[in-house]
Amino acid sequence: MNMLSRRQALISAAGLGLSLNFLARTAEAATSSRRLIFINCRGAMDGLSVAPPVGDPDYPDLRRGLVLTDTALKLDSDFGLHPALTSVYALAQAGQARIAPAIATPDRARSHFEAQDVLESGSSVVYGATTGWLNRAVGALQARGRLNALSIGATAPLVMRGPAEVSSWSPGALVNPQARLPGLLMDLYRNDPLLGPAFARGLETEAMAREAMREDLDMSAVAPADLKAYAKQGQDASRKLGDTLADFMKAPGGPQIAAISLDGFDTHANQAGLIAARLGTLDAVIDGIQKGLGPDWANTVIIVATEFGRTARVNGTGGTDHGTASTAMVLGGGLKRGGVIGDWPTLKSSALFENRDLAPTLDMRALFKGALADQLGLDRQTLDTVVFPDSRSVTPLSGLI
């Protein structure tokens, strides 16, 4: 798409019901052209499916029924990408993708709600902060007189909540407002010592039951052509979402920082088809952003992360259960090089965390810190004490961008 003029951007924003006051403050907008987008894959995305360790000798036995050795898009002799991630693979081939295949937050509880809190708050403990690390980063940058930020969704996720000003946009039919109600209630009870943990456990149980019901739906009567058409429709909508975000970011005074949440990665049963569909959606969003930004892609970085990974072994229903380490990705036209980030712990039984999960070798905050330092110029003191409080022991990854 062509670069939007200020007038065109204002008209487009009004037509889409966008509440973006940054478009009215172009004179005060940031001069920096660097952009950062955070994509949160909610539900515990299976890292061993995102970046299958095709070179690990224990992988085929552990992942019977979900093995991707023959179909993975090969990155090197050790790792590949899920075949649904074709756009990400093209970026990897161009040296514009870094893959962290064994990464986790400090949380080890395997609870979606607790793990999401730690991932988005940037704290080392559950409910350790009521604001998000990305909002605190925005605030630190706005104190220097630069940058606008955008949250996409019916409500702002915790990662974008806080005192720093953040605009919001809801992409209509792509977002289910009812699905956000539990999160809003969780925010209400977050700091209540009695109701907070109880409500979180209740939501966890409800989410697992709902997921089990969804995964047990009989799809045998649906024709393959209909399934393909349904998947294409979803990917087209996701690609449009990415393209629309790119338009907003290219507009004069547009956001330099944005956050998106994608749901549906809790794959307790029938994982093969479900994860392919969800990763296809993720890939389409990324493709829409990259192609929509055009030349501005060279100054953009996307971080893809999830709250935790899934078990190394496949369960009895063709899925995987809540685990520990997963895969994160850093994508962008400005990366210094592509490749794998961090050490690989292997899938040997003796190396599995608690004899069930891929063990983490990298702290998620190290990746976040490195991206914020390299891409947006945040200094170590601010990262250690403001954006990620009490995290001096976590060294930022260097040389990403």
C-alpha cells in the first residue's frame, strides 16, 4: 500500500472507529523511524512445533504423531520451522529471523493466568506488578519526548497497561469481546489475596474444559475443501490485520510500538491440525505487517512470545499439556543476522525439566531487554530498574539488531 497522507490516515481512522489521538498530535510525534511490535501467542504455544529440533535424536520418539522431521522447513541441520510458517521461513532465509527454541519466563507454575501475568508484567513473580513492561518502556521513551504506541484488541492487554499513554484499536469482527471478559475480571481481583488466586484457578479450570470441548468437536463430516476454505478465510483476515497495522505505523505521527494478542494455542488434543491453523494465522499476520510496511520493514522488529511451552511427550489424545520452555522469535529487516539464539538443552530424559518439559536455557527478559536496547535505545539502568524491576542479574542479549 502507498504511504498514507495525514488527511487519509485521519479519514481511515474515523471510518474504522479508531481511537488514536496520536494522529492529532503529529507536530509532537517522534522523529525516530524505528518500530517494535509485540505479538503474544496466548494459550502456551508449542515450541517443539514452531521450531522442531529435527537434529535431536530423542525428538522422533517423544513426539510420535506430531513429528515434523520430513515436513519441517529446514533452518539448519538442528532445527526447522513448522510448514505453516512459510512467511517466517522466507524471513529466515533472508537473515531476518532469530529463533530462541528453549526460552521461558521465571514462572514455573504452568498456570495460564499466572504465566501470562509474569510474561506481560515483566516481573519475576506472579502479580509482582500491576503495569506492563511494554507500557513502562513506552513511558521511559515518552519521557524523552518521542514515540506513540498502539494496543490492538477489544481491551488493552496487561503488557500495554500503565500510566504511559497508549492508543487502542479494535479490529471489529476479528476480536470476540466476550472472550476478553475473564481477563477484565482477573484484573479486578488481581491484588485481592483471597479472591485473586481463587478466581485464577477457576478461570484455569474453565479454560481447560472449554478447550477440551472445542477439540472434541467431530470434524469428520466437514469436507476437506470446506476446511481449506475456512483456513484461507481466517488467514486472509489475519493478513489484513497485519496490513492495517502497517498502515497505521506508516501514517504521519503513527505508533512506533504496538502489541497484538493471538488466542487459541492451548492444544491439549488433536494438536496437529490445530497448531497448523494457529501458526498459519500467526504467519499471515507477520506477512501482512512485513509486506504492508514496504521499505519501512528495514526499521521494524517483531517479537513473538508465549506464556510457557508444552510437554515434551505427546499425551493420549494427540495433544500436549502445559510445559515450561517454548520458542520465541525476533523478526525484522534490521536484524544483524539470522539463526538460533541460546543453548539447546536436548530432549534426553535426564535433561527434561521435572522429567516432562523442555528445560529453559534463556530468560525471556534477556531477549526483551536486548530488543529494547538495540531497537529503541533504552539504557541498561532503565531496563534493569524501570522496565523490568529488580532484574540486574538478567543480562540483555546483545547484537540482535
